[in-house]
Amino acid sequence: MISSFPVPPGVNHQSTQYASSGFWYDCDNIRFRSGRVESIGGWKRDGAYELDGIGRECFSMRDYRGNNFQFIGTDRKFYIINGINHTDITPVSTTEVVTGAALFKMILVETVTTALVEVTDVNHGVNIDDWVVFTGVTGGVGTPSEYPDTLMNQYEGFQVFSVRDDDHFTIYMVDASTDAPVLGDGTEDTWGTGYTIWRKVPSGLSAQVSGSGWGAGVWNGDQGWGLGAEESLITGTIRRVYMENYGEDMLLANSGGPIYYYDLSANSSAGVPTVPVGDVGTAKALSTFSGSVDTPIAVDSFLVSKKDGHCVALGCNDLGVTDSINSMLVRWSDQNNPFDWGPSATNTSGGQILRDGSRILGGVSTKDEVVIFTDSAVYSMRFIGPPDVFSFNLITSGVEIVCPRSAVNASNAVFFMGNDGFYSFTGQITPMDCPVANYVFDDFNYEQKAKVFGAVNSGFSEVVWFYPSSGSFENDRFVSFNYDERVWAYGQMDMSPLAEGQISEMTKNRTAWRDSIVFNNPMCSYIKELIPATNTVPLIEKSGIFSQENETSGDGAPVSSYVETGDIQVSDGSSFVFLSRYIPDVEFVDATGPSGEMTFSISTRDWPGEARSIPVSLTLNPTFAAGSMGRGATYSLGTGNDTALRSRGRSISFKYSNTLSNNFKWRLGDTRLDLRADGKR
């Protein structure tokens, strides 16, 4: 008897495979749409960019003339991307003119030729992995030579390798035009009689540091019960990056630093960003602009309130305070003016200290309000106009997001990942029924949870969270929620576990995401290169950009995808069934080649917990008509249409997979099997 086995949408992986009878149990790189399973789209590299640092935020926008731009913030730098060009717009923190003799010296390490150069700079104030730029270098060695003036004067600058003392530090010499280290000739040459140094804003951490001990600023503070603690520094966490457009210009910030402003029209010509010289063409602190008043010196995070146009700092220094921040203080600028933060009778600037919690973790701006998360509560911040400007309402206590970047706004709701589950906010906080929560949180690296980020893929009505599994130092998995159909799935794309200190090239672990707001496809940053520091090479971090849901391959390689059911009890569980035939119902779409391959396999089991039978596998070979690589492919099993199989058991599970071919996407219909009762023994 031929029977249909319709499986409802969504993956259920909370318990055993037998407990998931009648549901999809396991998967990789699939989604549900209109109740059906299909493989996710592919991804391809967007340009040949090699950006310094690990990308922690992506943003896209369009200027008033219709030019499209991408912005990437890494734990080292800020970039603007236009077409094939990427420009370093990292702000400058300090600058100084230095003169003297033998200001640069090539360094040998144990007589080994290196790309290390020691710089003489009195009271330099830089740290390891910071970046410095030199201009006006004089007194180079020869023309041409290993390190002439032209090499020292490149605008991308150099990474600090080590700090010997307050007056000397070592840089890693790389030629930006070739991205190759510049090795010396085996001698400790000295050169340079003068230069101007432009010190970029300090680099951040790329790893979460667990715990800071007593006195970290959230327990034994000096402000009393119910008030936020003041902290001199934000330490022990990865560099978090925040970006918001302000019209056609950009506001940028690193956690623990000021808010910067990048004037796009002043720093571009015909849609092409100006290449910086010194600090000309870079983002600049709000405080440096004419008319600025009491701008925050340091913020933990910031956003722009969409409804009313206020720039809002979440955790920042109070008025008149320059050496610490209040972790529970909310401050906002004048309406439609990000430069004026000084409250007065003629503007709407102001501030508010929240009471529930010890630190503001982040916030999300929606069309009606700003939702603020502390480490123990959720607040609603609503614009009500002068004199109070904003109202603050405590929504709930005892709920904590897993990290600042795990909350996203989609489909008139805020979705966020907590420490043990997923939640939504639509006026009130609601725990989400997540049948894959155990799969996620039972294999989760809580020490690196600050790297989790939420992503919106609106073209498929999805919210996606990228997270590190217990064996990975960076995000190597994702879990997705379709908010239209209320179903879940998960996968790995082409990411893999990455251990701390592991030498890795082309790991492709995703680190940030931007929905298809300006461009046709979502964009994301990924780890392109990660090489631990040695005694002659600093920590090398390089990021690239992917265009997601693009083509059918993953950067030219096959995308492994599969979906598998739980153990389906065919009768009452006491009788055996015998399977003799399978009738496929699969649609193949977006093909890029004339043929492909997909596998259907079925396994049986007599009792829960015992080993499954050796799967019976059948191969579907779709063939696409010449000139028509879209829908409507014909396919066959094996060398013909023979669908016969032989399998026997009390329960069955079946699986569809595609691991060998990257030239199509697939979508399932209904699975039909020919089976009959076959006794009780």
C-alpha cells in the first residue's frame, strides 16, 4: 500500500529521535517556506577585500545622490566600501610631529630577518595591536630600498607589534599595495630624521575575558543601592561596534569610546570616498565639530531613536565627568542634532538613570519606542515631548539577553536570545516556544557569548542567530526562526569550530550581518584569515564580505544540506513493516548546470535507543533542459526510474541530503512509501 508521509514544518530536536516521531529531527542549511523544506541560498565573496580585524558590525546605506555604500566596523578599524574600493576611515586619537635621528630601526630576532621596525616616539601612549600612520617621513634608506620614505608614508598605517617602553614601540612592516611583509636585509639598519605620527583609536579585544573579580564596578561601587556603578574603563569584553546613519552621514562608536561622525558628502566625490591623509577623510569625534556641546566622552553603546531623531547613549559619562561612565545612565542629544548634548530650555537633550540592574547591555530602536536591556530587566523608552522628552517604563525583570547584539527588530517585534532561551517583545516579553533550544544551549560556548549576534533575513521572514558551539572560539553555527510560520531550523553554512589560538585561513566564520536593505542580498562579514602572534609576527586578523542568498554554491564550493525525520512509528509500534518502494517528490530550482545529484536514504529501528539499520540510499539525478536552468527538472533514481528498496523495522526515518553538487537548490514535496505489515517478530 502506497502511503504519504507529510511532515509538518519545523525542526524538533528537544529530546530523542524517537520522541520526535512525526517531525523533522535534524538538519543543516535548510529553511521552511510555505510549510515545505528547501535548501538555503548560497553565498559569494563581495570583492577581494582584506579588512584588518574581525568584523563586528555591518551597515549599508544610500546617499542623497543614490550611491550605495557599505560600512564595516572591526575590532581594529572602520571601513567604507563603494564598489570595488574599500577605504580605511578609522578615527585618529592623537597626532604629533617627531624629529631626531635614527627614528626607525630594523629589528632582528635571534639573528632572523623580520618585518619588525622599532619606532622612537617619546611618550607614545600606544598599545599592542593598535595602528599608527606616518606622514612626512624624511631620511629614508636609499631609493629604491627595503624601506624608503614612500613605504613609510602609506595611509593604511602599521600594526603595533610590541611596546618596549614609553618611548619605543615596534611596528609590523607590511606593504599595503601588495599586502606582503617587508623583510629587512639581515642588518639592523636605522633611518628617519622626522615624521608626523597619527595614532588611530585603540584596538579592541577579539576575545571575551571571563570575570573581572571584586571591584569590577557593578557591586561595590560608591553610588549606593539601586544606582548604576561608575567604571573607569569597559574591560574584559570584545570590542563591540555600533553604526547608525544620520541622514546620509554616519555615526560610529566602539564600546568604551566616544561617538564619531563621518560626513559622507564632505569626504567623497562622485560617490567615491576620499582616501584619508592623516585625519583628513576619517571619521571624527562629535566633540570636534563646531557647535558641539557636552558630547559623551565614552559610551557603552548608542542608537538613533527612529521615531524622533534623538541620538541615544546607553551607558556613558555624566555631564562634567571625564574619567568614568555610569553603566545605567541613558543620555540623549537634542532632537535632529547629534552634536548638542547639553540640556537647556531651548533643546530636548537630557538623561535618565535606570534602576533595575547594574549595567545596560544594549537597546533596539523600533518605530514606536526604544527597547532597552539591562542585565536583569527590560525597559521601554518612549518619546513624549518636552519637558520630560522621554518616558521610561519597566517592562519586566529577571530577563537578560545573552549579549548586546542578540536583539533585533523584525516584523513589528523585537526578538532576542537569552541565556537559556529565546524571547519576543510586542508590548510585553513572551518566551518563544523553541523546539531546538536544547540543541543550541546544550552545546554553547558561554565564555564567548559576547560574539553572538542576531540577523534579520527579511526576504525569507527569518531571524537568525549566529553563535559559538562549545568547542569553538568564534561563531560556527546558526539557528533560525521563521516569524511568519513560527518554525525553527539550524545549520553551519560552511563555518567550522575554531579553537583559541588556532592558525586558520579561510575559516569563513560569520561575525556580523546586514539585511538586504540597500543591496539585493544580505551582506555579512566573515573571518578570512586568523594567525596567532609569534615572536616575529603579531596577531593577524583579516575579514572579508559575503553576499548571502546569492547563487547556489558557497563561495564556489558545494553547500552541504540535509533534513532528517524523527523515528516514525508506522503502526502501533508492536508490528514490523516492510518497505518495498519509494516515490520521490522533489523540486529543483536555480540550477547552474545541466545535471546534479541528491540522495534519499531510509533507516529502520526495532527499538528506541538501539542502532539503526544500515541506511538504504537512493540517488536522485536531476537533469535540466538546455537553456533553462530554473524549475521543472526531470530526475531519475540511479540509472533509471527503479525505486525499489528493501527495509524492515518497527519505526522508520528518512533523510534528504545534497553534499556533492553545488549547482542547484532543492525543495521537498510529499514523501510516499510502499509498505505493508510484516508480523510482530
